[in-house]
Amino acid sequence: MKIFIPAPLRQFAGTRSAVEVSAKTVGEALGMLVAEHPDLKRHLYAEDGKLRAFINVYLNDEDIRYLDKDATLVEEGDTLSIVPSIAGGTIALSQDEILRYSRHLVMPEVGLEGQGRLKSSRILCVGAGGLGSPLALYLAAAGVGTIGIVDFDVVDATNLQRQVLYSTADVGRKKLDSAVERLRGLNPFLEIRPFETRLSSENALDIVRQFDLVVDGTDNFATRYLVNDACVLCEKPNVYGSIFRFEGQLSVFALREGPCYRCLHPEPPPPGLVPSCAEGGVLGILPGLVGVMQATEALKLALGRGEPLVGRLLLIDALQMRFRELRLRKDPNCPVCGSHPTIRRLIDYEQFCGSRSEAATRIPEVSVEELKLELDAGRDLYLLDVREPQEYQICNLGGHLIPVGELPRRMHELDPSRDIVAHCRSGGRSARAVEFLRRSGFGKVRNLVGGIRAWAERIDRGMPRY
Amino acid sequence: MVKIDEKEYEELRRHGEETYPHESCGVLLGCGEGDERVVVRIARCENVRVDSLRDRYRIDGRELVRIASAARERGEDIVGFYHSHPDHPARWSQTDLAEAHWPGCSYLITRIASGRREETNSFVLEGTGEVDKRFREEEIQVTHGNRS
């Protein structure tokens, strides 16, 4: 008789699709088959020696389970087919999951079907910082089946004021390690996919394609444009949020019918015009507020329920506790989502946003060590501090305080013949100040690399860092 | 990668619309070499999972034996399967993985949203057995009328 081997098992049967044996019963025939091809045994039989539950054996076209099983008599000319079962289904919730999600399951808008949708949905969080923390926690708690997180940072003490994913003991650890541990602890029924990398033009499409939607928790313009363009190109919704001090913004971009981030901001602001949260600060609660709203929009999209924040920009002013909404229109001439797009693949976003301008790299610089040597040697230096007054109160080097925004109208306070060293917290704002002053005729002005933070880390360890 | 002609591709997608809100299912026949499977024919199957048609499917083994034997006579082989996910994403579920036992085969899943066919994705089952099996998303190359 002939035994037909299905394609997946042929590699264990010398790549043959059929084997001839001479036997009296089905059991004997199968025994001869595995004697000839021992590798097949573990694929056909369980540990207890019984046929595996998903392996069906048909004598001609009858299931041997409904005949005499192994003892079924066979005749010359019969065929035996080994057929692994073919089955599946959308989703199954275990008893533990049903209990866990019971407050969702009793809601008409979610129910078993909705919870199944959440379980089979895949959401990418770009950034595991202020926005990413509440976002990832709530998505995990809600039962989003696959959560991707892109981050390459290490937990810093200054993160703990708002990044609730981390505890004090995590300072110094990789954010992804702590995040994955915390999220798995919160909900073990999920797949967490960490990407320990900086999202870039090289990897963004590969990463974004693995998910159904993206939530943008980034804090810089270059990555924001990158996320937007990648989402438009991959046709994935982009839940956008941004924060500054007491203010937040929220919208859903890159849906076919709605606008994208570029429709709202075709060009990035000039570098340095919009201060980052590190420079300008942020109320610790703000990313919580905005991140949870982003999570809400992401869940609505995954469930296919409600009216998503498409074509609307929500403006949050926590100081007044007022919410306003602006209508956004899709720009038919948008270079990425318009009717005749000119951006069809990812570009160099650092260059686009001017964050790697040549001027910024050409300005004269001085390290904190060199500055210390020059000061100790009694060199006549004029220290210019371009931070804000409240930062000056935390720590200072005794420099003359002119916040960078006031520099154009207070420039006359400075003597162009003096050797000036400008500094801020970490070197970004002072670089812009130096660039501005040199263009205004100050020939001997240098930037302190790493700012007062580097000074506190490497020269004066007694000075507070912030 | 799985290659399939537009005619068969749209037929298997339409099958999901016809059975909506129940799951459709069927077999992909053709030939496979390395990581490439070429579908030349699809065989519609009846979903015999009577208890929960909306979210489960099972192909009757007898039907499969008949399909496999007819395919053999034409020199074809089983290279994969398809099914629909009514009102669910075209992603494999834990149930799909748990019940997948054909490594090297393509599993095509079509999302049917409110009765209309939406996206179709394909996942090839990898691994050598139950312990290490996993789905990997693969490209579907839809060809246009290369055959009559």
C-alpha cells in the first residue's frame, strides 16, 4: 500500500511524497513508516506514543478514528494519507484574559469582539519618554496584543518627574529594559517588541510596516517629520501629541481622508526658535494628560469606534484648563500626502530641520576643562549666561545673565572687544547665541561645550545638575 | 513569497465576502520551491466548525484528502491555505498559530469589514515542529493574467 506524506513532513521522510509499505493494519503500516524514517516519529506521535491530536490519518477517504483506528485492516491497493489539521480563527481569550478585561467586555463598544480586535492589533510607540510612558502603560493594560517601542536612551534622574514607566531604581538602566520588564509585569498576555535604535530614514519603514498604527511620542522636529512621512508612505495612522510647559497638542494624522503633519506645518521652524522641553521645561503631568489622550485615540482606532481626532487639532492649556479645537484641512499640494506628492521616499530629516547646519558646527568652542585652565591662569574672560532667570537660581558660574531670547535687544550690554564665553545648560542655546553674536560683529566669542551641566559633571561636582 | 494570479487572488478574497459574517476557508494548490510558492489554483472548502463559524474555521480532513489526491493527479501540491477574518484585522491570531501544522506553507488571511473585503496578508509557517513554529509575514506577488 501507499502512504502519502504531506509537504511539511517530507523533509523527515527523505523528501519523498509517498512511501510503499506492505502491512496488514494501519498501525503496522505507520510503524513501518517511522521505522524507515525515524525523524518522522516525533512529528506524528506524542510522548505517550499516541498519534498527535492534530495528525489525521485517512484510509482512502475515511478517518481511521471512525474505523478501527490502528487496528483497521488494510488491503493491497489502499492508500493511507497523513493530513495535519487545518484550522484557526480570529482570536481566543483565555479565562484569565476574560477576567482581566471584564470591565471592557461588558461595554457595548468593546465586548468580546472589540477585545479581540485589541488583542490582534499592533501599535508602535515611538519614544518611551514622557508621552510614551503613560501611553505604553495604558495600551498594555487595555490588552493591545502587540506593542512596539522604539528608544535608545538610558533612564536619567531628570526623567522621573514625568516618565512614570520608570522608578528611581531604574536610573542608569536602558529605558527599553525597564519598560519591557514593567509592561510584561503589568500584562503577561502581550507581545512587546523593543527596538533599541534611533528611528532613522534607513529603518523607519521596516519598523512602521510591522504595525497597524503609530503613536508619536517624540520630542524633536526631525523625528516628527520622519514619523509623519513614514506613516503616510506606509498608510498607517499617526497619533500625534506634543507638549511644552503647560500646553499640549493632539491630532490624528496620515489617514487617507485627513491631513498629515506636513499639511499643518509644511516647513519646520528655524532651528532653535522653538525651545525643547529640556530647555524650556514641561509640567510633569502634561505628558501624562496628552499621552493618555493619545492612547485613547489609538484604542478608538484599533476598535474602529467613535470619531477619531482626524482633521482636528486639539489645543490644551492646562494653566487655564481650557481645550480648544482647530479645524485642519488636507493640503492638496502637500509634498507627501497631496495629490501629486514629491516626497516618495524618506529624506534626510536632520538636514531638512536644519539641526545639523554647517554654521552650528563651525562656531569656536571651548571645553569645560579648557575654561577651568584659562580661569585659573587668570585670563580675562567675560562669561555670558544665556539661560532663563529661574535656571540661574539653580546654579550659575557668576556669568552675566541675558536669556537667549533677549539677546538681540540687550546686545549693547556686551563689549565686542572682550573675550566672551557663552554658556547655557547643555550647549544648544549658547551655540545659537554665539552664532548670532558673531554675525553681529563680536569677533572673540566662544561656546562652552556641554554647558553648565558639563561643568557640574566634570569640574565642580558639588554643583547641582538639572 | 507567494505568487498568485489576480483571478485566484480575488476569488479567495470574494469567498470571504460570500460567507460573511462567517469565516471562509480554502486550500492553495501549486508548487513550491525554496521560499517561493506559486499558486495555480484555489480550492474552496466548507467551514465545518459549526459551533463558532464567526470566529473559527476548520477544513474537513476528508475534503482535504480529496483535494490533495486530485491535485496530485495534476502534478500539483498543497502550498498553503486561506481564510477570512470577519471584522478582524488580517493578522494571524494565537488560535491561528496554535492550530497551524503545515510548516513551509503560506497562510493567507483576508480581513472582511462589514461584509467588504479589505487587506489580505500572507504568513509563512516556519520552524520544524510544534515547539519552534512561528509565522513570518511574507510578500504576496499578484500576477496579472500570465496564464489563460
